[in-house]
Amino acid sequence: MKVELDFAGSLRSKRERNFPLQNALLELIDNSVDEGATTINVIESEGDLIIEDNGRGFKDIGAALVIGKSTKDKKIGRFGVGLKDACIKYSNTTIIESNGVRVTVPWKEMIDETHGDDIEDPEKIEMESLTRIILQEFRPKYNRSIEAKDIRRTYQPIIERGDLEISITGKKLEPLPLPAFTERMSESLVFDGKMVMIEGGIYASNDPARADWKGYNPYYNGRLIGNGKITSSGTGDDGCTNFVFMVHLLDDMEPWSLATNKDEVSDLDELLDHIYHGYTRDILERGAAQSMDVELKDIEDKVNAVLNTGGNITRSPRVAQEKDSNTEPKAGSPKKNTKTANADGAYSNGTGGKRGKVRFLFSHLGGESMGEIQDNGKAGLIITANLDNPFISENKNNDSVILFFAKLAHAMHRQLAGSDLASDNLITSIMDQAGQELAWTMNNTKP
């Protein structure tokens, strides 16, 4: 019994599998970087896509085209799958020019079985200093614009240092900007006999770069491993997400073991836990507190906006009628909120003026009370939610729950104001009793 390989079927499966263009470009760029390229140009020309670089090029183009084989060692593209996968997926024919030779690979004809699995011998061409990979008929296979953000993030350190220049359709790529750190650090360490350098820090939770940068981002040979943004390990129990650390894996001592397609590094979870306990714990705890302050301020702003806005009621005037007319007077148009009381578009619901405004805030008041109300007369009311109360603490990020609490406290004060009851004392008593009841309920219903 003989096991045979369906060569055309193997190529067809590679073409049909999900392999995003961004990943394909990263694979081709990896190969260029591995061969010492400092300049890489991605060019579109008449429907073809060309990747050219100033690296050392291919020693043996034929060997590089053997599926699943690579002569590389200790390099990003060491597994020999990226070049072939990218070319098969995004071209009908691939032309490679390097070190004075040209090789043409008719992938589509091979898949259609109108061509054998042998390719013609390399054709000698005039010696050039650039290596080119030409993906012919690229555009019929990809009809969207070529995005550069993933490339700018994947190679951020070496683009930032100026060790690598990448351009796409004539536009030089800048490194993807990092957040503005409120506190940063840089450390070197040895883990299991291998060198590591970490650099980064914490940033404000509303930093615009948060979508692109957070968590631990492992880099090997200046290239991001996997998708980065790791917040599932090495973060402790504080739930800090407003941080980013570049974790540079260096081969100065023992080499790192890298998975196929650069998506995983051996012992990475253990490394991140080691980094957390030995280096980043304190700064992440401060980042968690900073993030919570920003989130609570957002909730405060939302609640205050509702408590201090309402609507001015306006309607069109009644239509004048003659005294002797037997017709009924016509009513004006229905009431409506104009929202045009001032230049900013804000409008009052009557909480301003003599009664003053309402201000809501969070604070640690101690005990189990839900909160407190302070009546400052014309200066307005201050409604405080107690972060030490279990119910408030658990729901502090739920703006609907917190708004309900604030409106209920406000309604209680308005109902009791001016009565013979000592309103401040009564409201305090209600807050204390409600807090105790809710705390007891939560403590006795948790599994």
C-alpha cells in the first residue's frame, strides 16, 4: 500500500483556506527582514502586487518553494510556510527575481492540473541589488484597499528605531503611536536561561491609542508574536487594562522556541506571571486605580447630566378668533421640548435658580450606608454614593442603577424638604437602613 500526495489538491486547499492579506504581507515582510532587508516596498502595478527589498535575497529559490521546507534557522520565517501560502493565495502566477535569476511558478495551472508539479529552471537576468516577489493578477483576488495598521504595530520597535523602512504604494509607514504614559518602566531580566527586556507602562483609560495598544505584547527579533494585547495572564486580580508592555524576547543567551506562523511562544504564560510578580505588579495596581477613577468620573458625569437637565415647554400661540364666530377656538400645536434655552443647547428642568443645582459623586464614606445628601441651600444638593457599600460597589459601573439611586435620593429630599420632619436625619436613617438590608441580602444570596 502506497501513500500518495495529491499535489494539485494540496495547492487548492491552501488557496481556499482563510488567510487574510495582512497575514500574507507580514509573512513576506518577515522573509525580507530575515535576509537583512532595511528597505521594503509594497507596490501595485497593473493589477499585480510587488514586494521588493534590499536584503540578501534567496540563495536557492527552488529550495524556498518546496512546500513545508525551510533552510532557515533562528529566524522569524524559519518554518518555510509563509512565502508559499501567500503566493498561492494571492496570485495565479508568482515571479521571484533575486541574485541574478528569475523563477516563474504557475500556481493556477498546477491547481487546474494543466501543468505538472515541476517548474522551469531559473532564468538568468541582469544582476540587480533588489529582490522582487511579483504576485501576478493580485487585484482580481483582492478588491479592497491595503491596510497598514497591523504592519505598523507588528514591526513598531524596529520601524521606530529606524532599522526598517516599509512603504506601501509609495507611502512610507510610520510606527503606530503608543499611548501617552502616565507612568512607565523599563527592565531587563533572565527567565529560564533566556533574556527578556520589558518596557512600557500605564496610561489614561480614555487615551485614543487604547484600541491599538494594551496588555503584554511579545516581540521576537523585532516582530510581534501573535496578536499581542494579552490581558489574560500576568495582570493579577485588579483587572487593569490601561497598560501596555513590550516584552522583547532576545536570543542573547538561549534561543526562544517559536510556533509555526509566529502565533505563540513556549512558556509565555509562565513568563508573564513571572514578570507580573517580579516587576509590573505595583504599576498595574496603580493603573487599575487610575482606570477606576476615570470610569467613575464618566458615571458621575452621566448622572449629573440627567439630574440637571430637563426641558423648557413651549407651544405655538392660540389662533385669534372673532368674538361673534360660532367656531371653537383652535388650539395651538402640542407641547414640545425646545432644548434651546442657551447657546450650548442645554436647558433647565427647574433644578437651578434659587434651589441651586444637584451634584452627584462617589466617595468612600465607610460603613454600609447607601450614601448621603448634603443640602447647601442656594448652592444646591450634593448626593454622594458610598463606594464602601457592597451594592454600590458592585454596581458602580452600571449607570442605570446609579442613576436610579441618585434620582431616588433626590426625590426623597424634595418630598421631605420643608416638612416638620428632620429631613437630613431621616434621609440618613433611610440610607443606613437600606444599605444594611442590601448588604445582608447580597452576602446571604451569593453562592
